Amino acid sequence: MKLGVGSVLASLCVTAPAMAAETCAPAGGLNFICGVKAAEDLVAVPKTDYLIASAMAAGGGINLVDTRAKTVVNLFPGSSTVRHDKAKYGACPGQLDPTLAVLHGVSLRPAAGGHYTLYGVNHGGRESIEVFDVAMDGGAPKVTWTGCIVLPTGMAANSVAAWKDGTVIATVPSLPNVTPEDRKAGKPTGVVVQWRPGSAGFTPVAGTELKGNNGIDTSPSDDEFFVVAYTDRKIVAFSRKDTSKPLREAQLTGFAPDNVRWTEDGRMLTAGMADPDASCGAAQGTPEYQKCARGYIAVSIDPQTMAVTELARGPATPSFSGATMVVEIGDELWIGTYNNDKIAYRARN
């Protein structure tokens, strides 16, 4: 979901209603797991049946979905522990207050000893990238908060990714100096920012200024990264060594792509809300427009040719709207949302 500082704060004022039992019934060709606050981003734990889901609502934390059992448990705060790694994250002011945490995009990267490092964009209490250690220990993942990287004043990130050397990159959809006139003129609004281990903070990556920088991920080969330009409905590939101009891009139609994620066989997945129909009205940004139920579209992208293949689409469903992400687990597609207290899943076509 594309958010700047102002829209982040506005979004926190809109709380999804409590889910009655009957609203968890299948609808629109989707099945649901309920009780997960605004799971805006999803990431699969490799070689398991688990998904880690963010929660873009105050206090929602981090949730673990067992895709086989169709159950969900809260990991953070849940059973989480705290171990501030001051050697890596000495500039972090301290532990994240879990009651304030509003976690947006997430990224999972392999770490030493069979562990993973989980990065999460946070809007609650501070604008930051929060860092967690994820330990498997032969069973369900266990989470330990280890530090944070605070965003520059006036910046709110959307999505996060990391390189194998621990360098973190994140998207900022709307820079503080962007004006309404800039948007109307079709000028770039956002940028990718970067933090290297040991550095004081994030710095902009020259050449990555796009219209609505949104989802982001690094390539498995560790030499490229891919950024969603939400407003232009594109996914843009950059070289890590030379970001002065894009390498290639994929143009999406019928929806604006949101988050991006790799599959085990080297494809890139993205999803988003289908374009609104006439029932939503014409005034974008109005309460009626924002509340209007919209369908979803999910696609895969060949990272070399940027060819787009549709995976699934579904109709507007009042009980599930605001699609932001798709992940493949076995023979199922799992779909996240910023707008409901549930996660959707369906069979792959």
C-alpha cells in the first residue's frame, strides 16, 4: 500500500471492525484465516509450511500462519524476547513498544546457525526498520527483537529488503518536499534509501526516484533489486552497482502492484487491488472511494524478460478488500491485505 507520512497517520485512524464469526466464511472464491490485524505483507519461511505476516494496525505485531493447519499465533509480542544488539544497532534508541508497533512491509533473510533475520517497516512510536532474530529450533519459529534503524526525519518507509552483507534498503513513497503540484505534474515522489552496517543512518540511493516507490526486493543473485512504482504501475529493475538508470521494467495493467516477493523457482510475485468500477465513484481519496470493495489481481513476473503472467484474479468481496500481496505455498496462493482482519487463501489455477 502506498503511504507517505500524512497518509500513514491517517490510516491509523481507520480501524477495521471486529470480525464476527460469520464473516470468516468463504467468499468470492477465497477462504480465510481470521484474527490477523491488517496483514499488509507476507513472507514464507523457507522449506516450511509457515508464513510470517505483518500487522499494519497498532499492537498487531508479527504473526505466524501455519498454512497446513490453517491456524495463526502471535509471535511479537506473543512469546518474543529482547536482546538489543548494540554492536550492530547502537543508534537504535531502545526496544520497540509492542503496544504501539504498526508493522508494514517485512523481509526475511538467512542468518548464521540456521536462523533468519526479519526486517519490518514500523510506523508506531517511531518511523523505523525494526530487526528481529527468527530461530527455528526444529519447530515453530521463535522471535527475538534485536534492534532498529530509525528513518530520517519526515520520512516514512513502505517496504524493506536486505543484501547478503547486511545492507538494508527501503522504499519511501513520498519525500517530505513533494508538493501536490509535483504530483499533478507527474513528477517522481519517492526514493529508495540505504543503510550500511556501521553507518549513522539511511541515505538516498541516487537514480531510484520513482512515482510512489512501494514494494522492494533484492535478487537471489544479490546484484540487482526490484522496486514497485505504484503510481506508474511498474516494477523496475536496478543494478546494485549502478543505479543511475533502470535496467528494465514490467508494466502492469488492471491494477497497481503493491509488494513483491520471490518464489523458490526464481519468479517474482506481486498483487494488488483491481481497478475500481463505477460503483466506487470518481472522487479518489473520498471515504466512499476508500471503503469501496475491490477485487484483486495476482501475477508472476519473469525477472529477466519482465514478462507478466496472471496467476489469479477475483471479484470485489465486501468481507475482503485491499489486497497487497500474494505468496505461493505448495498448491495454494495466500493473499494479504491492509484493510481486513484476515488473510485469504485459495487453490492455484
